[in-house]
Amino acid sequence: MLTACRGLVALLFVVPLAACSGDAWITGGDLVEPGTSTGTIEVLNATSNQLNAVLISNCNASTYGLNRLPDGLAIPSGGSYQWTVSAGCWDVDAGTFGVGEARQRMSVAAGGITRYTVTD
């Protein structure tokens, strides 16, 4: 019995470390998981600045991940951008360099559009 408990304790430490070693830990994970229904996240910029970065991650990810905007693209004041994602729970972090950021947790329905309006 003691040997089984030691094995269980070792497994409890190894599994989280293995999960953290993958790309999802750094990037925030894939936006679309194979075989899942999809919806859309739309970020609308209602601030007086451009949004330089939008980080999107599954609610179960340990980080918000990396900027999901294409290289060199920012969302201008009054503009918007959309991403196709698997239906489910998502964390979105949108911000302007040197100004600040805003975070929102949202549920995206299959076939639906979930809009996140970022304001000053």
C-alpha cells in the first residue's frame, strides 16, 4: 500500500510538469481544437488608442499566451478584429503598449459571435 501511495504522489508531481512543458503553456493553446464546433470572438476597440496586442487563451490555460494579432497589425480606435475559436470558455486580454490592458472571460457559443468591446 505504501508503494502505491508513493507512486501516486510521484504521479501528482510529474503530470503537472509534463503539462507545462508543451507549447500550450506558452502560447495559450490552439484557438480551434480538431473536431470541435466553432464560434467567433470579435474585439471592438472603443478606446482612444490603437490596441497593439490581443491575447486569447482557453480558460483552462495557465497563461494568456502570445499576441494573436497578425504581425504588424493593430486594431485602430473604432476598429475590430475577429478570431475563429472552438466553442467554450475563453480569456481575452487586449491592450495598448504603455497605456494599459483590459481582460474579459467569455463563453463562445457554437456558430455564434461573442463581442468584447474594450473601452478607456
